[in-house]
Amino acid sequence: MKTCLFGLLFLGLTTLGLAQNELAMETSQFNDDKFTPRTIAIQNENYLNLELEAAQPLAVSIKKLQKTAANFDVTKDPVYSKNKAITYTVNFQSKDNHITAIYDTKGIILSSEEYYEDVRIPLTLSRQLAKDYPGWAFQNSKCNVRYDHHSGSEITYTINLKKENKQKSISLTI
């Protein structure tokens, strides 16, 4: 039985080894005059890069709602008018979290005010709080984000700490 299994294993491995020979062809040059590379511009790229600007990873719930706001196409809305240069205020809500975003006529987010409740705070902030407040437990957290197309973003975390019968509220702005 052992020799049979060993033989089947050996045959299986040799066939896999042979299958990899000359599977792909390598070319060093790409000579196609018809090919032109194209770049794709993401409409609300600055808004989606809030995480990079803050140099802190944002919670998944924040990213999901922000992606929904960034992908919203105001030009497809029934109230959209291409003849008027006006702004559009759109509200997005998911449970206790919400975004109020202001779009221009091209669909670019000019500014937003965001509120998130019970979000995971970035690891670097939680480590710093644990060092600064030893023995205190995290009770809950809130996050406020203010975004402006020209001046960037401001992310503020409000964390409530609890130790026995004492409570503290700490605000950290990134």
C-alpha cells in the first residue's frame, strides 16, 4: 500500500513538473503601433485618499460609507440640471454613521461633514492612549471628519475611557 501511494505521488509530481516547461513565451519588446496606454482618473480621488493624508488607517465602516459617497454620480440624479452652476447636498446614512457631502456640477465632492459612532480607532492612537492612561478601559469612540476639496481633511476621534467609577473623554485630532 505504501509503495502504491508513493508511486502515485511520484507520478503526480513529475507530471506537474513537466507541465511547467515552455508554458509561457517571453518577449522583450512590445511593438504594436495601435496600442496607446490610457490613464483612468478617479473623480473623487482626493476624497478617497483621506487615509493617506492622515497617515492613519481608517476603520472599515468609515471606508465603506466614504466609497459610497465618492462613487455617487450626481449627474444621474433627477434633480440635476446641467444648465445651472449650482452645488448639490447629498446625505448618506448607515446605522449611526452619516455623511453630508456637497457636490459641484461635475460630481466632485467639494466638502463633507461626517460622523461615525463606535468605530475602531487606529492602532497607533490606541497604543498611545494605553501608554498615557494605564489601567483605563476603552468604553466607546466617535469619529468626526471634515473634508474640504482645497484645504484637505481634519479627523477628530473622541474616545471615552472608564476606570472603576471614573470616566474621561479624550479628543485627538489628526
